[in-house]
Amino acid sequence: MLRHKGFFMETSIKVRINGEDVLLAKEASLAAVIAGRKIDPQAVVVEYNGAILTREKFDSVVLKENDSLEIVSFVGGG
């Protein structure tokens, strides 16, 4: 956190991703989180605060303090 004239300015937020608490930059988008984890957005399903999101919403969802994500990747093989 940054301190400015006696006030604290939040520079990060806590989000739960796949059951683990993670600190992210404030105002991070879901698309940025997926890209930062080097995940192919075409090969995942994301549950955001209990709701399954379509891929079209990944860019528009801005994460907030205490949000919860479950990111499930598809893996091919046999």
C-alpha cells in the first residue's frame, strides 16, 4: 500500500483463485489475469462469484476485493 498524507491508498486487492488467496493489481480485468497466468482463454471455463461467464465477458469483468474465481482448463490427451 502507498501512504499519502495520512491516508492509505489501496494498490492491490485480494481475490480467491481456485481456492487460493492472491493479490492482484487494483482494477485488474479477468482477461488480464488469464493472460498473466499464460492460459489460453479459448480453453477455459471461468466461474466468477458463483456464475459461469462467457468468454465475451472476460474483458469487461473488472475484479474487486474478495471476488472468487474458479478457472478450469481443458486438457487434451488420451
